[in-house]
Amino acid sequence: MSARDPKPNSLADRIDAAAQAIEQRVIAWRRDLHEHPELGNREFRTAGIVAEHLKALGFDEVREKVAHTGVVGLLKGGLPGPVVALRADMDGLPVTEEVDVPFASRVRTKWNGEEVGVMHACGHDCHVSILMGVAEILAGMRAELRGSVKFIFQPAEEMPPEGEEGGAKQMILEGALQNPVPQAIFGLHVTSRLNVGKVGYRPGPTMASSDRFRITVHGKQTHGAAPWLGVDPIVTSAQIIMGLQTVVSRGIDIAREPAVVTVGMIKGGVRENIIPNEVEMRGTIRSFDEGMRDEIHERVTTLAEAVARGSRASCSCVIQKNYPVTVNDPALTAQMVPTLQRVAGPGALELVPKVTGAEDFSFFQQLIPGLFFFVGVTQPGIDPAKAFSNHSPKFFADERGLLIGVRALAQLTCDYLEAES
């Protein structure tokens, strides 16, 4: 079979039958995980469930505590062939759930010093359950499986707590892609932007890079009745914020790639009649091109410093690179589109627009070819544009999407393994 032969793998019918048979268990796993979410680097219960499951399936190797709480399982097939990696992220978000379901989360915990509710508001409970289902299906067919499959259950995709390392980057540093080295990696994300039954993909740059910035404006404190006796960092900050709106709109060729600069937090002052010494702003930068990413960083810094200087203030600007651009390998994507089409069915595979959200799956893709795709979980009849988005306290996942996710990852794996053997 050639690498681009769209013919299904020899296990395709058995995979679909096994996925149907395991669907209710996948849903039950998902509901349990949804009711007991855990934040980044604290996924102790989730990781324990995953590790126990892989061990019970007779995996050849199960590594625990990778990047704090990550689990890496290796399943060796009975026939020679390449290595494929599959990844699911495990962490929830510091969000208080507002969805009325029997398995809603009531968990509360501390996050960066604050008491917060915890919710799987991004659907990572779905991802873990899907990959657990794929593990069981492929373990049941290991004698006929060509090559090996590495299962990566990753913590802290939504960022680790302040002062800690974690996520995909840390898993890579701790050997998640070694011994053996995969030739390709697949991952998925459930999304409210597609109705259940739909599968979305995009070759090339698919999700944005994500960087954080912190701008601190230093003024001179004085009485609010006499601003001329000091230097007002609040007014200066307002001017910087307005100026930042021109970084993309007037300085970046958005006809080539989109970009976003957002100030999401501003903090300064303690009383209405005191002009404070300083004001702090925090925000994010999103882009789809590494050169544009660096250019935006330079423009943000230069603009903030120049505006502050023009107001007799000073400022410090710190930009932290977080996640690279999520780039779907064009050749791998073209090779696997027939598989996604077969799984989705006629008219259900969509070429989706670029997503300005970010994914640390991008770190894996920097080292090996990867394909990251989307599975719809918005109920039929609801306009996805009006559905509550991922990260909303009202995010709701139609569980019929789980079966599609299981079938997609399992079929992608076996199609690739047989094509490359």
C-alpha cells in the first residue's frame, strides 16, 4: 500500500465495531473525569485512572509521573512497522461550572494563591476518555497491529501554576518522544465551533502562537487634586493600551496572517483621590508566523517605552513566549485526509478557519510531523457560532462526539502504520 492510498486499513471494520461496543464505557469515563477535574500538574487522580487502565490492558511499558503527572504508555504490535504517537491533555480549568448535568463539577481548590472552582471547560475530559478507548481497542488487536503506538496523556496544557514547569514541553524534556521515537503524532480537540458529527482540519498553520506580556508603568505618586505635581501612570497606561491597538491594525500585514494583541488585565491605585506610583498591565499576543511573532514583540515593547517616555514616565515590558504556532504537517495532513473523510462520512469533514487559540501540541509538532484536528460537540440544531465556547462555565459537550473521536484516532493510527510499513 502506498503512503497516499486512501484504502482503509485491514482492521478498519473491527475498529469501528469495537468503538461502537465501547462507546458507553467511554462516556462513563468522561462523566467521572468531568465530575472530578484537576488543574495543571495536579492531575493525580486522572493519571492514576489512566495508568491503571493501560497496565490492565497489558501495555509493554507504562511510565508515570512524566512532567509531574503525565503518563506515557507503549503498545507494541505483533507485526513490524513504524511508531505513531497519540496525545490527550488531562487538565481542567479554574472555572466554576454552570452546566446543569448530574455529573457537574463541584470541585474547589487553590490556584496561584486564589480559591477557585474547577471545571473541564475545555473538554480535556473528553480527550482522556477518547484515548483510553483507543488504547483498549488497539490493545485488543495487538497481534495484527503493525508497528507500535505511544500513548501520551499530558498534564498542564492550560499552563502549569506560576513558578512551575509543565505541559508538552516538559514531557518532551523528560523523554516522552524517545525510546522509541515516533514518526508521526496525532491529536484532537473537541470544539463547540462544530456541530456533533462534524470533523474539522486545516493543513499548515492552524492554531496561533500564544505569548504573555506584562507592562509596568512607573510614574510619581501625588494627590489626585494636583496631578501636575506627579506623573500619572494611569493616564499613561491608557495611552499605551490605545497605542497597542495599532500594532496589528497599522503595523502587521494581516492579509498574510492574522494576529491579535489583547490587554486582559490592568491594575493600579488604591484610592480614588491618589494618583499611584505604578500601574501594571498584562495581556497576550497571538500570531501564525514566527517572524511576525518576533516583530509584534518588538513593536509592543518599543511603543510602550516610547509612550511612557513621552509622558515623563518610565516602563518595563516583559514578554514571555509560551506556545509556538500549531502547524499541521502539510504532507501528513494530505495523507490522512481520506481517513478523516471516511470517519466523518459524506459532507461532514470541514476545512476550518485558523483558530486564534493556542495549543502546546505545537511543541510535539516542532520535532515530528503532526496532525491536530477538531471534533464537533455542539448539539444538532444549535448554531455553533452561538454555542457557549470552550473555556466558558456553560461549555457543554454532546457526548455523541466521543465515538467519532475514538474512531478517528484509531483509524488514523492503523491507516498510517499500514501505509508506512
